[in-house]
Amino acid sequence: MKGCSYVFIIAFLLFPQIYAAGVKTLFDENDEVIVYKESDYQKGLYDGVKAHTFLLYSSWCGHCQKFAPVYKDLAEAIKGWSSTVLVTGVDCVYDVSVCRLYNVRGYPTIRFIGPTTNTSDTGITYDGNRAKDAIIEWIANKLAEVQNPPASWPNLHPLTESEATAYTSTSAVSRPKIILFVDNEKEGRKTMLDLQSNEIRFALVNSTAAAVLGAKSPGIGVFSKNGKISHIANVESGAADLEASIRQIIGNETSSNTEFEVEDGGRNQDGLDFVDTSLQYNVYELDMQSAINTALYMEVGLKTEFTEKELEDLNNFISVVRRCGSWTLDYKKQLGRIKKGLDKATTLTNTDWVAVMEDAADAGFPRNSTFLGCKGSKPTTRGYTCGLWILFHTMLTSCYKASPGSVSVLRAIHGYVDSFFTCSYCRNHFLSMSEQMRLLSITDDQTAILAFWEAHNQVNHRLSTEVHDPYFPKVQFPPRSLCAKCSDDAGQFDSDQVFGFLMKHYRRVETPFGNTRVTSRRKNKKSKKEKKEKAVDDN
């Protein structure tokens, strides 16, 4: 480390003008590392709310240069923890006075500083190996050691037997909504920090607390207000699947923190919204447009840069949405503006995409998502995914034997899910199912429509044993109440009857004003309205 000190002294003496001009440091605005300056480090480090992993380094030090990529990877890996801990640093080349206050003996030095307003707290020094995973584990352990952490932090300690017993009491007034059963504290803490939710606690499956709650293997428990666990999801694949399943429950993955508007219809004894279940099978324009909004603003909007494949998949998706939906001319024009914005792009960044969507919004493209038939008993159930399934079926049937065709729609759906659907657990299941069913090998429209219907029912079957909205149990579609001829008493479907039902059902779209718009794309004879729509498509 003396070598690094000599390099610093020599560099400073020989190149003072470089420091005055501001040499580029080891981290920049594209990294998840916050680099403080002497003027702002105290305000940043000592806000009393968040902990900080604080790297004191010299950009001239070879050891620091070698470690910088590891620190960048670490920051990227735990950026989801940012509500609890931030990954920060200071370059001692530029702010040597700061580093002097922290009594730095050598570079790089890593410190953990808890949530405090005490500016004299110089933190705890990390003295382990400098592998990313080792440092992350150390950070998680230090966070768990913080005394009296802020209320906004997730609870990083496993449930005790007494806590578990209290939670099962009907008189309990405060309890987590979800219990995650895991094998060890390391796994539990990491999941808590990844999810950043006070609605979750974890229990060790080999503890008496887990036994009190009825856990038999790693999985998820969901509390109802009477103190009972209403559902246990046993997930044997490990922490990743447990975490993905929980994200579905609390809505962090599929809704990307979107706040869907839910009317105040009252609450039942389990704290769920009263909803009109009779609307669930109706095809509402509002549900489909809300799904499109969520897809474009929140899912696609998560991308920082788009690969060539992602740009192609986005173009294809927008194209089939515009051409194969039952939209008003105004809405098709708004979708057309989005398509034109994409057509101009050979590359695409998030900044470019935001500009495209702002242009569409200025032309009247809606920004909010409000669900009607897809409204769940909680804002985090149904909604987006329900609307997305309806949109997909509607596009497939709308473009049956009409340009661009149901086969092209199916491929565009596959591309969207592959590139943009952010629930990785759901996406991987869909892509695996798609490969098994050879969806991309289908060459005729009717087969495409029926194959996607079959795929949807496979998903319904899988989800029927997992967490779902209690008001809307997952069943095979269509139920006999909708189509008596589609299936027999044993539940066996007649594909010809199903096809006829799908073509009729998804082409009757309910508008916001209570009207029904019947989609009809005739290949030869076109109405005046269809000719106008064609003109919009061509623009």
C-alpha cells in the first residue's frame, strides 16, 4: 500500500493541473455507486435513515482500479436494497481531507456506516476477502446487527416461537401478511432485502416457529385476519422461486409498483375489496388498454438500453396491438405515433423510449391503468396480467385470416413475453411451455388461436394450486356456464366448439360507455369503418 501512497504524492506533484481540471474517477453516472464529494458526503452518509457501504479509494491506486469492477458489480447486485443501504464511495485523490477524517490506512478501504446522524461515526471496516458475494453477505449481517433500525426497514431476523404463536392469535393487531419459510438466516435476510417489504417475515423451517405456523418445507404462507395461514405454497426449487412467487403476491414484479386505481367498494372480513365477479369474463376495452399502458410505461420502460432483438420485438408487438385490436380511430392514431417513433430508431435507449411515450401522451394516449372486469379483490391481484391475457386472445381472434394473421400475432406475443415481461418466474414458465408446445412452429391461424387457448389453460391449472385471488379461482376456460357445448361432463373440451366460442367471445368488446363493439375483419368486403382503419394502419 506504500506504493499507492508514493504514486499519489508523485502524481500530485507532477500533475496538479489535472486535479484542478478534474480527472475522471473510477465510477461514473452509469454505475450504481454514489460518489460523494467533500461538500455533500455528510448530508449523504448521515441521513439517519439508510445505512451505507462506503469505499474510500484513490483513483491512482492500482489495487483500487482492480477492485472497482467488483464494487460496481456489487452495487448492481444489491441496488434493490437501496431503501435500506446505499453503495457509496469517495475518491481520496480529490477529497483527501475526507479520507483523513476516516483515518484511512490504505486503499481501498470499505466501511459500513449504519443509519445515524452522528457525523463522528466512521463506521466498521471490512477485513475479509474482496469477492463480491463475501462482501454482500457481510453487508447483510451488518444490517441485521443494527439496533433499533428505522421502521421502513424489513425485519432481518427470523420469527421466534413466541412471535409465531402471537401471530396465530385472533386478537393479534399487527402481523406480516406473508411468511417465507427458508432453510437458513442468510437466505432469509437476502430475500427480505431483495423484496424490501414489511409485509413479509421469514421463519426457519427447522425451528419451532415454523412448526407453529404449519410449515413442512421451504415455501410461503399467507395470513388471513383470523390468524390462520390461508395458503401454503411449497416451492422446492429454492430461494429464487420463493422470491418470484412472493413478488406475484405483493405485486412488486408484475406491476412494477404501478398504483392501479381501485374503487372503494367496501371491505370484507379478510380485508379484501368487494368486487363484482359477474364481470370477470367480459371483454372490456378499458382492461385491454390498461394492460397496454402498464406494458409500455412500466415493463418496457424498465429497460435502460434495448438490444437489437428487443427493439425488433417491441416493434412487432406495437404493430400487432395497433392492427389487431378493436380500437377507436383516435386510439389507433396514438398507437401509430408510438410505432412511427420506433420506426425512426435504429437504436433505442430509455431516454428515447420516454420521449416516444411522451409524444404519444401529448396526443392523448392514456397514462393511467384502471381495470374493470379484471379488477381484483386487491390492487395487487389480477389487473395487468388478466388484461394482458384478454388482449392477447382478442388480437389473435381479431386478425384471424386477416393481415397480419394470428400466426404473426402469436409470434409477437412470444417476443413481448421473452423481452419485456418482468416476472422472470412467469416468463420462464411461459417460454418453457412455448417450446414444449412448439408455438413458434405453428403455421395456420386456427391452430395458433387454439394453441394459445390451451397454453392459457395450462397456466390456469398451474396457478390453481398456487396463490391466487380468492374471489377468482383459476378454472379451465371456458366454463360450462359460458359455453355448455365446449366441454362434456368429464371436462373434456371439443376443440371445434371452443374455436367457435373464442371467435365470438373475444370479438365482442365492451366499451366504456356500455356499448358493444363487434370486431370483424373480412378479407374481401370491407366496411367504410374498416377502410378508415386500414388507412390509419398504413400511415
